[in-house]
Amino acid sequence: EEEWVRRSEKLSIIGQLAAGVAHEIRNPLTALKGFIQLLQAKNTPYTEIMLEELDRINSIVNEFMTIAKPQALTYTACDLKPLLESVIQFMQPQALLCNVDIRLETEGAVRPISCEPNQIKQVLINLVKNAIEAMFSGGVVTVTLDGTDEEWAVVRITDEGEGIPEDKLPQLGEPFFSTKSMGTGLGLMVCQRIVEAHKGTLSIASMVGQGTTVTIVLPYHR
Ligand code: ADP
Ligand code: MG
């Protein structure tokens, strides 16, 4: 079993760059989409592909936009359990489609954490999505909310998927590293960045053929 914890000074520079680039790309992207939708009325098969590719660029830009923002956020005391429940509900359609059962387990008493709820939601959505995508023939994703530690709230997301080869572990969280044909390779980087902004940590333990556990540790609100 491999344990991987990522330290990332490089990410703040990437974030600053991303802010500018993402912003500049967004307007022409929206304009292009409008024109292609107009063309679609003429019914050429290529407009479908063009729109798909535009959506792909759009999701990359959106993920970069999240990286760009963390400074201006307001942190509030927030309960993780309802947040996890809403994420699980949000992921239900994709889970059903992939034959995946998402279970929520709680250990100990979890106190509120200090967070920007939408950002923590985005982290959890990215991680549950990765867990579902790792299980080609379905299975169980277990989300564990662990309040047994005095100082930290712990969330574990465990899947029964393909796992991650040892030599790939150092590359996780690097921008654009993806083993998926339709992947952006930005999800884990965004997660890492948001968790760090919350003064928490994200670590990954994996075994090929058995599955992966991603653990996020977040400080309690005080
Ligand atoms: P994407 O999902 O778009 O590929 P991510 O940054 O979310 O980008 O993930 C990067 C890569 O890390 C994935 O392509 C996959 O190879 C690997 N990975 C992430 N989560 C898991 C998981 N739960 N099980 C197996 N591999 C994973
Ligand atoms: Mg992903």
C-alpha cells in the first residue's frame, strides 16, 4: 500500500496564471457557442462535435476559475454531514448509471468545520466522481465521516475500483495528468488547492486491483 501526501508551492503560481487566462478565454468561448448554436439550425453533423469540444474547454476553464478565487472567500461554521448528504444526492444519477452504491458512514461526534461550503462541496463531488469512474463494473463507494479525532474532522472516500499504480502516484494532482479519454486532469489539483486553503490535507492510499481511499483532514471551527 502506498501513502501519498502532496506538498504544493507551485500551485499558487499556477493559480495566479489561471485567473488571468481563464477570464480571457471565457468571453470568446461564450460568443463561439452562440454562433455554433445558430449554425446548428443548418443541421451539419460537425456542429455537434464543435459544441461538445466547446463544453470540454468550458469545463477546463471552470475548474481553473475555482483555483483562481480562494482569497476572497468567507468561511463559516458548517456541518459536514448535511453537506456530504447533499453531495451524495447530487451524484446519485451518475452512480445509478454506473451501478454504484454510495454509502455514508459516521464514526464519533463530528463538530462543525470552518469552510466555504460550496468549495468543500466541489472537492467532495470531484472525489466521489473519481471513485465512481474508477469502478468499471460498479461497486460500492463508502464515504466515511470520522469525528474521533479531537482536532480534525476526517472524511474518507473509499472505492473498489482499479486502483492507482505506484509509479503514477507522484503525478496525481499535477495539472492535466489524466488516464481518462475524456478527463481534464484538473480535479485533484483543484481539490488539493481548496483543501490547502482550508488549512487541511489531502492524501491518497491505493492498491491496484483493490481500490483507493482518499482522505481529507480539516480543522474544526473554533
Ligand atoms: P480526471 O478525473 O479528469 O482524469 P483528476 O485530477 O480528477 O482528473 O484525476 C487524475 C487521475 O488520477 C485520473 O485520471 C486517474 O488516473 C487517477 N485517479 C484519481 N482518483 C482515482 C481513483 N479513485 N481511483 C483510481 N484512479 C484515480
Ligand atoms: Mg476527476
